[in-house]
Amino acid sequence: MKRFLVFSFLVFSFYTCLAQQQDAKQLYATAKEFMRQGDYDNATLVLNSALKQDPINLEMLKDFAFLNYLKRDFAKSIEISKTLIEREDADEQCFQVLGMTYKAIAEHKECNKLYKKGLKKFPNSAVLYNDFGELLAMDKDFNGAIEQWEQGIQTAPNYSGNYFNAANYYARTNNIFPVLIYGELFINLESYSTRTADVKALLLEGYKKLFTGDNIAKLLNDKKTGSFEKLFLTTIEKSKTLATEGITSESLTAIRTRFSLDWYHEKSQDKFPFRLFDHQQYLLGEGLFDAYNQWIFGAATSPSAYQIWNQAHEKQAADFKQFQHSRVFKIPTGQYYR
């Protein structure tokens, strides 16, 4: 009888614990929905109830720290996040939320130390490199900032944020080549965000600068120009006559088509395998390269003219749109030539 009672108690305890976990999960899901709706008071109420049942749940505590950040209760957010980054199971987001909160109160010294600590634990964290670069840029340390963004691109090439910040940095410093490369990689990794249109404009302006005067020759003669960049410039220089009547979406389609054909004809891909150029070559073979260039440069030149182009090339535009939505653009590690 005693053994039966012990067994019954264990079964009851197990199912009670299971029910509490399920209740905590349900409450957490409700709290997250309130957060998405911007109802932070109800989110706090429900998330507190969930944490009473599961007080050490990392995901819930991260969201609780972020919720307090959204409510601008920065002291509470910092209090929670500081405990989280010391946990063995702390992840990159724990450091990211605390970093955002430090930035919000302009506590840059502590934030700097935080990112260094985070990158020591997560040396391949693209998001921490990105956020650390943004902090350094806030402090006008632009050389330090670009080092972080470049490191993020090298170690984690499929995170778009570092490309966005690097492309903008190089545009401001009038460094044309990385604007063209990082900008186009960015819009393929992040094709339909509010930032995409801005980067398309950077690409259009970058190609205009590239074909202005003797800029290509200057870059080729610059001792700082690397081997990959020189090969790109040497190949695209062959299309320079196509730019004599101006840089438009049509002339850029012709220039970039010639570049792609020459790059693969000369087997440059054997020396420098590059996912972006493979992507362009594939689109060319599928008859989608014109639509791709219109999507970039036509939209950047004139959104209304781009709409007219879409209407006049309905099937091609539809095929490209379907392709864009059906594929995931991924960059292999090791294709970093800076």
C-alpha cells in the first residue's frame, strides 16, 4: 500500500509539473502576441505569470529584458540582462539585448566592454560584430567600426547587417569597389526590406562613379587594390565603351552581361570562386538577368519607369519575382577576398 501511494504521488507530481510547463508555454505565447501588438502592459502581466511557473527559462527572460527595453524601463532591462550574460547557456541575444539597452542610455563604455566579452564567447557572431561596429561608429571610430563589419562578413557571410553598414561606410569614403560587391550581396540576402531601396541607390551611384573619367585606371594602378578587385576591374573595363551614352538600367545590363560572359570565358571563377557572380551567370542562362538588373537599377533610377517596364515585360517580371521568392541566397564560407 505504501509503495502504491509513493508511486501515485510521483505520477501526480509528474503530471502537475507537465501541466505547469504547458501553462507556462501557453502564457508565454500569449505574452509574445501582446508584444507583437504593442500592448506592453498586458505582455508584462502575462509574462510575469509565466515566469512564476518557470523562473529560469532563458527564452522568457530574454523576452522579459527586451520587453522592458521596449517599455523604456532600461534599469530593469539591464538588471535582467546582466544576470543572463553570466549564465552558462547565455546566447548571443542576451548580449545583444543588453547592448541595445546600454546604447539607449549612452553607456558606451560599458557597452564596449560587453561586446568584447560577447565576442570572446561567440567569436563567429555576425550580429555582435555588426552591433559593435555600430557602437564604434556612434563614437566616431569609423576605422574600428569597419574592422568589425569586415570581420563579421568574413566569419559569418550570410548575415546581411554587416554588408549594409560596410556598403554605406565605403560609399561615404568614396571606395567604389566594395560598395558594388557588398551592396549587391546585401540586396540578395535582404531583398525586400526598407533598406533594400537605399542600397540599390548606392549601387547605381557606384557604377556611375566607376565609369566616370579614368577611375577604373586609377584603381588598377593603386597599390592598395587587391588581386580580386584588379581582376574584376580588368574584366569590366572591356565594357567601358557601353557606358559612353550614360549609366542606365539598360546600359548596366549590357555591361554586366559582357562582364559575366568574359569572367567565365576566361575561367576567372577558378581563381576566385564567388557566389554573386555564379548567381548573375545563372540568371543570364535562365533569361532573367534583364529583369534582375531592372529590379536593381530600374527601380533605383525611377520607380514609376520600373513599373512601366514590368507592365511591358509581364512574363519576364513574373518569372523573376517567382524565382526571387522561391530561392534562398547563401554565400559559402571562404569566399572573402578583401
